[in-house]
Amino acid sequence: MNALHTVTISAINPALNLLPAELDTPEARCLLLAICLQESGLVDRVQRVKGGGKGPARGLPQFELGGVRGVLTHLASRELAAEICAARRIAGATSSVVLAEMEADDVLAIAFARLLLFTDPRPLPALGDQEGAWAYYLRNWRPGKPHPDRWAGNYAKALAFIRP
């Protein structure tokens, strides 16, 4: 079993099952996998920084505090975010509490990643639209160091998994 399959079974499927069915699309799954590959390599749940320290990002999609706050407060996502927090038994769902929980809760992190994508008023890029997916990722994740050289490979892996 490869990492894409493992993450899909253990995190993506349960996360999307907590959300309305219309949010579970092949386009969403592809973008979620590509972003997690780009951000954490499907391994790191705490951002690594030079010198061995820890950065501010958490979870496979590498959320930061502002992203969590955005999902918790955005008109399109706040009610669903509250439901996710309740389902994951997160009491006092403040941005900092949710961010800390993401380090150990892949389902929570993936559900919030899907909700962050949901807050974008533009439609998700079509499967195979690597450039559109890159633009969507940049607009929503706002990575400090985006690494465009890795995106094509990460997106291709995600796409091949979704559409073998």
C-alpha cells in the first residue's frame, strides 16, 4: 500500500464523509492530495525549518493559524467547521486549539483543507488542469516558499492516483 492510498483511506475518506456529499469530488480529492504532497510529502505533520526547528504549520496540508482562523470564521465554512470540530470532539474550538489538534488529527486537517478550498468562490480546477490547480493552491495556501519545481510531479502523482 502506498502513501497516497494510506492517506486516502485513513484521512481523506473520513474527512470528506464529515462534509456534505457535494464537496467530495474527484477534483477536490486530487487537489487535496497534490497540496498535501507539496506541503508535507504526506509525512510531516509539523513544519520543518532549517536548523531542525519547528515552523508554525501543522497537519499534512500544513495549515497555519491564519488559515484555521479563516475556515472557522468564513461565511461559507464556519458552520461546517463548527460541525467538524464537534465531530472530532474539540472543545473550545479556537484557531490555536484547532491548529494544535491538527498535528495529531489528519482527518481534522484534511476536512479543514477541503473547507479552505470551499471558501474560494471560483470552481475547483478540472482534473488535469495542472496550471489551474497551481493557481488555486497559491491563492488559497499562500505558501511562503511555494517550490513551483515540485508542483508538476506532485500534481501528476495525485492525478494518476485519482484517475489511474
